[in-house]
Amino acid sequence: MTPKLFSELGLSAELLKAIDKLGFEQAAPIQASAIPILMAGGDVVGQSQTGSGKTAAFAIPAIEKVDPKQRAVQVLILCPTRELAIQVSEEVHKLALYKSGLHALPIYGGQSFERQLIGLRQGANVVIGTPGRVMDHMRRGTLKLDGVKFAVLDEVDVMLNMGFRDDIETILQAAPAERQTVFFSATIPRPIQQLIEKYSRNAQQVRIEQKALTVPTVEQVYYEVARDYKIELLTRLIDIHDLKLGIIFCNTKRMVDDLVEHLNTQGYSADRLHGDMNQVQRDRVMNRFRKSGLEFLVATDVAARGIDVDDVQVVFNYDLPYDVEDYLHRIGRTGRAGRSGRAISFVAGREVFQIQNIERFTKVRIPRGKPPTAGQVEEARTVVFLDKLRALLTSGDFKRQDHIIERLLEEGFSSPDIASALMHQLQSGDAASGPRQGARSVQRERESERQVERNRPPQPGAARDEDRPQFRGRAADREGSRERPHRDEHPSRFGSRNESTPRSPWIRKDRPIVPVSAPVRPAQPIPVTLVPPAPKREVRSEVGFTGTTTKVKKSRRTPVEQTRLWMNVGEEMGIVPIDVVNAVAGETGLPGKVVGTIDVRERHLFADVSSEHAESIIAKLNRSDLKGHKLKVKLA
């Protein structure tokens, strides 16, 4: 069927505003078919699989038909389980966000009866419940259905299998006969057909036919992963397969924007494509993608229509689509012109049933993948690095540096040590390893540097780094007794918490290491002149799981009025405080002293600057380049 936008379905401005806030543009097939019938007052029998978007198909017309001024139950939605009742209730609340006066209440077993009673007495307009608990309230007289004008039976086949047929009939008989009735079921066996004939009025059947098609040149796999860990799994899969050109599909515009932001801060090159962009913006993004100036295109289904790029290596279903046709449309973007491709889907919770639906209609089994561990990702990076190195050595297409190597050999360094140091330098992102590896290596290097700093005794007469404004953000790192763990060492939904990556020492060349055994005081006493101590800054650190925060009590020299700024770069991008100071000085021409405390976090940082110059700094730093990253600066 022809795709329809929600704006074409005759919905109120409040509903369209809520739908737009959720980020949806195009109605799913079941929604485009059922909503117009229900809005016109007809009954509907919807035959649809789990994950097809049927909740919104009945929730949107139900919300439209509620009169908020009438404090009585007008819509009743029956669900087989309390989990589904909660899920439907959450969806109704999101869609009714701008519908003033509408009150939706879930009632189900296992929840406080008194709490549900309070909600009913407050005048719930929409009740979402399980048959058993609805019957309990009806028997007690706390739930009256004489005002119901819209009744929905969601997943009727499951409710009948659970033995709720008698309860369903009792509930429907208590509701007015002139109500609208909606049945949704994956299958329509004879018992359900009998209910439909008895309790509906000329119901129209809405069945979404799905074609049994597949894409033979595409390798398909899915990963079962909690929603909160999708982004981490995505970046691990990109690294372990060394993917360079791919499309990532999301169901909402908001998710597209969030994911693009995250990928860019991680060192990947990504851009968005969704309905809020005009044609000029879309053409610009697509031209970059076709010319491989962009690694990953993150898009919604509506915006992705017409994407025709032959060399796409992978398609990620970051969110599973509503039906098989959209799934096939997505994965058909890779594996073109006889090439092989890869389709990777992320599945959260009940979405695993949608994978089964896809397998049933495509007649292809989709294997479940095992998420890679941090150690496997590191090994994959090493293999890629070695392959590139072998290719370069084989081709001989490099400038020889024999004179440098000979100098190092003369200084007593062995050839394995020289080669190891060069490889370490490359893999740290300081040369040809690119932004992606550099962003992941630099945090481990920061940890090694902090360890070196903690073991280094103070040198007489040497100024401490924490006394310089640009290094205040690192004072807590040296004073704190705990180190923040590397991101790959965090326990997560997948991956081993014991996996660790080899770390190499990073020694700053401008300050030699003083052996611990070296004396730090002169052997003989020398005359000294006592002078009043200068005011000292009091440095206090708070070290926590989410990062290190340093609070500095300002001296008389520190500007009294300062403004805190937020920037979208952090430790993972190799940023240290002095980089921020240099950026401010270089872009604005202001002296470095206008920058105060700098607090560098994992993926962002905070910088205190003189309030007098804050607006100028924001204006000139925004969109400027810092270590290969486009800066975004705003008030914290």
C-alpha cells in the first residue's frame, strides 16, 4: 500500500504535535489502514503481528474520541498481561501529552488496589487493564462501564488461550451496545470469530499482507541487547568488522539526532537524514555519502526512500521496523550489484517475536549473534593494523628513514624497541591510525600518564601543574586515590568485566622522571630567608564513577566573575586542558588567563571563562576545529 504521513489522517493538532515530539513521520501500514475507519466510527478487526505498530493504531482514535470534560471511563482497553497493560498505558500517555484533561489509568493484578481506586475516583477517562482485575473492580462497584464508547481487545488470541473468554464476555455485556469495538489478534480462529460476530457491528477487517521475500546476497544476524547498551554494541561491531560505509536505521527523528551526535563524538564520521531536513540539506548529505566522505548515514524510513549507493557494506537496524516489507526495504540497501552485504539488527525485549515474524515471512533463519568482548575488539584492531602494515611493506611505497633508525641504534636502542615504539605511536592515534583508534587509545594513555605523575616526587623550585590555570582540571587526577575505569572495563549487558587492554607508559618529554630514591632535599642545610607565605589555592577533588570534578577556591588573581561553558570534546578525543587554553587564545586573540578551571570528562568538558569575554569565546569557538573535531560550545 502507498505510505501515508500522520498529517494525512485527519488528526487533531494536539495529536500531531505529540506524534511529532515522539519523532514519528510515517504511519505504519496497520495504522494507515485502521485509523481512518476508527475515526469515522466503525468497528475494526485487525490482524497484525507483534511489533507492527498496532498500539498507536487504536490508541490515537481512542484519545481523539475522549471528552476530557466528562470525568468517567470512556475508553476501555483489555490486555492479556500486566506487562502489556503497562506498555500500552505508557504509549497512551505519550500520545495524550497535549490532550488537556485526559487521564489514563492502568489497572492490573499485583498492584495496590487502593492506588487504582484513587485513580478511578479522580475520574480516569481511559482504563487499560487485565480482564481479571477489571472484573474485580466491577464486582466491587468501583468501575462502571456505562459510559464506555470505545472498547479495545488487544491480543485476543492470547487472552482466550489464558482462559479469559468468560471474563471478556461479561465485560463487553456491561458496556453500552452502541460503543465502537476493536479486536486485534495475530490469528483469527473460530472462537475469536464468534466473539467478533456477537459483540461488534459490521466490523471491517484490516489485514496487512506481507510478502515473503528475501535478499540472498545479504548476511543477516541479530543481537539481543538492552536498549541502554545499543550504542556501545554498535561501536564495537563497527570496530571489529572494520566497517567504513553503512546505513543505520532508526524509527524516530529524535533517535537519529542523538545517535549522530554520539557517533561523531566517538570519532566516527556520521550525518543524519530525516523529514525535518529540506531538499538542499538532504542532497548535500547524500553527495557526501556517495563520495565516501561520510562513513555512516543515520536515517528514518521516510527519508531513506531513494537511497541508491552500490558500495554500502552494512545496514544496521538500530530500531526494528514495524513490518517485514520495511525490513526488506532496509536490508536491500546493501548487497547490491552482485556484491555481498551485511544486515545487523538490534533486538530489545519483546522485539524478539518480531524477528520470528521476519523469519516466517522471508523463509530465512536469522542467527543470533554473540556480542564481541572488549578483548576481541582490541584483537580485531590489531589485525587490521598489521594488514595495513604488511601491505605497506610489500608495496615499498614509503619514504625510507634509515638515517633516523641508525641514530637511534647508535644511542643504544635495540631494533625491536624502536619498531615497538613506532607501532605504539601509530596505534595511539598520533600518526596514521586515524581519529577512531586515537580516540579509544588516548584514554588508556591518560591513565598511564596519571600513574607516572603520582609516582614522581616534587622537584625543588619547580612550579606545580595545578598552580597553572590550564592544568587545574587535572589536579584531582593526581591527588585522588582512585582511577576512573576505562570504558571497556565497565560491567555491562554484554562483554567481560575482566577484559583489559595492554597499556603502554606515556612519559612527557618536557619533565624527566626523578627516581624515587633520589634525594629531594639538599644534603647540607643552606641559609634561607623566611617570607610570608603567598595565598594558596585550596584544591579539593571529588572522584566518582562518572568523572573527576575539581573545585578550586579562587585566589585574588583569578577573575571574580566567571561563566561556565560546555564543550562537546573530552578525554576520548585526546583533549587535555592546555588544548582548550590554546584554542581560546588562538581563535579569540585573548590571553590565556581568561580561562579558569577546566574539567575534562570522558566525552565533554566544562571550562570557566571570564564572564566579560564569554559571549565572544562562544561565538568564535563554535564550529572551529580542535584536534580534528568540530567544536560545539554553549553555556553550561
